[in-house]
Amino acid sequence: MNYFSSNFKLGILGGGQLGKMLLAETRKFDIQTYFLDPSMDAPCQFGATHFFIGDLMDYDTVYEFGKKVDVLTIEIENINLDALDKLEEEGLKVYPSPKTLRLIQNKGVQKDFYVENQIPTSAFKRFNSLNGLRAEIENGLIEMPFVWKCAQFGYDGNGVKIVRSIQDIETLPNVECIAEQMVPFINELAVIVARSASGEVKTYPVVEMEFHPEANQVEYVICPARIEYNIAKKATKIALQVSQAYNHVGLLAVEMFQTHDEGILVNEVAPRPHNSGHYSIEASYTSQFENHLRAILDLPLGNTASKVAGIMVNLVGAEGFSGPVVYENIEKIMAIDGVTPHIYGKRETRPFRKMGHVTIVNEDMNEARRIAEEVKNSIKVISKINTNSTN
């Protein structure tokens, strides 16, 4: 199929920042893009060839959108899978497939999948509701603290909470959930695996992630991870095992814990471009977004190696501010060599909302990390409206 400067139409479900960054690659190759997103303010509204507003969980909306395109992919997992089943049954190429997405969309099903496929993961229990979880806690069958996760529709740290007391339960929604055993770990790592429709597979280097202690969001992604070679090799091997088990097409981000006994436990996965791979836009020979595109179109995968050390700093809304966004001190960080800001196009900020990221590239990892700290301390994502104000 001729994808370039032709009538070929690539459909993307979801029009957020991941789609916006994918657009940089489709426009580079002159590929037509059709986006579907529920928000009229979605970041992809301006760059797409055609942008449609609609509910991603509505069967008819997703099905009718799929009929307009030649290949369909995603930038978010929370979509109507029954519609994708029907489209695939009718011959549309859907990557990743709804079969793969069904094993990932629900975190309880995802955890069961790891156990069934001998993939190392933390101990857990599944519950249909918060009432079942509360009963087991009251009967002493679950040890605290533990990690609570809603089974579906969590994002950016939402839907995850460390439960330290029975009082913490009262703040949680009464939904299907899982309780995971707390893992004492040294590092949180991730490996992105690219797999093409014909089965070519490549992995990106292992990255190290540093999280915000309150928001449960990644603050820094560091590539390459500052770990021993044998740990990196083990993490990559397990990521490839996960990829093979899912038999996905496109990208699969595998998030993992490195334990104190040099073990690797899989935390969860994302079947799409991922926050842990944003550094690749500047630091890698082929960005994760270009390789996702190559994979779903069954083109040769690009070189996943890094040209230089890369660190990503997430830009999230500052606490106490909600309203029209202002990026304070952005000129200051743009004056630093090797620093590139990416602004996602969300006009309204709120506390901890992902508004952009900054990549830092440098031949010296220590210098890159120092600059990342300077960037983090300099730029502020605020609004003229201070919600903490008493006036």
C-alpha cells in the first residue's frame, strides 16, 4: 500500500498529546490522519487532516469512524472494543488488536495475564467492589499498607492510592479494583518494545523513572537507566517476554520494579507511545512515535539506540492553580543548551494535569541530570487564577 502523499487514511482513536506528537511523524511522511476525541479542545484538533468529536466508548461512534479509514490505531486504551472487533472482522487493520487491548484495558485482567504467562509481578487480589475489599481487610486477610488500583479508567496517577489504614478506604470509589502487595524496590524502570505487523521487534534502552511522591506521576525519565548491565539485560528480556505473550503490533511500554534481590517485577503496560519514551524525540535515532507509525504500517523499524543521554522532565499543573495556563520562566530554560520544551496545547491547567514536557540531551549524564533539576525548579505551570487565594 502506498502510504505517502496518497489517499491512504490513518485513523487514531484519541486526540491528546500522544496523538499530537504522532502528528509530527505523519506530517513528515505526508500521511493523512483522521482523529476521534470527545473534546473540542483536544490538542490534535489543529494538526489532523480531519478531526471528529465523539465518545470513544460509544459503539456506533467508534464503528462509523473506523469505516472512514484504512488502518486504525490508538493513543488511549479506554475505547469501545466491541466496535473494534466488528471493524477487524470486516477486514480493517486495527493495531493493537482488540484481542490484545482486552488483556490490558482492565488492570485485574492484566495482572491475571502475567500470572498465566509466568511473567513476574507483585502479589495481588481482585475485587468486584470496594465492599469486598473492605470485608477482607476487616477479617485480617489483607496486610496494610498495600496499593489500591481501580481496574479501569485510571490515568496519570488517578485511580492509584497507597492504603495505609482503614480510614483511607473511605475516600475510594466503590468500583472494581485490585489490591497489590507493596513492593520494596530500588528503581522503577521501563522498556519500550516496538513490534511490526510482520513480526520485526526492537527494544529501546531501559529507562529509569523518578516519581512525584504525592501525585504518583513520573517527574523524570532518565535514559539510559543508571543500573548494572545484568539488570538492564534482565529487564529487556522480561519486556520481550511480555511483548511476545501479548503479540501486540505497535509499541508496548513495559513498566517494572527492580527489587533489592536484583529481581524484576512487571508493574503494568501501555500498548501505545508512552511517557517513558518522550525523551526519544530528541535523544534517539528514531523516536517512539516514528517507530509506532512504522510498526503499524509494517515498514522497517528504525534504530532505537540513543545518540546522547536523554532526560525528560514532565510539566504538570502547579498546585493551587486552575484556569487559563501560563508557562512561567519558559524563556529561561530555552536559553540552556540541549533543552527542548514540548507544550501539549491544553489551554486550561489544574493541579498535576500533564501540560507538557521538557527534554534535556547531553553527552554527560551527570550534566544532563543537573540541567533537568534546574529546569524543574525554574519553569512553573500556573494560571492567573490562584485557587488558594482567599480574596
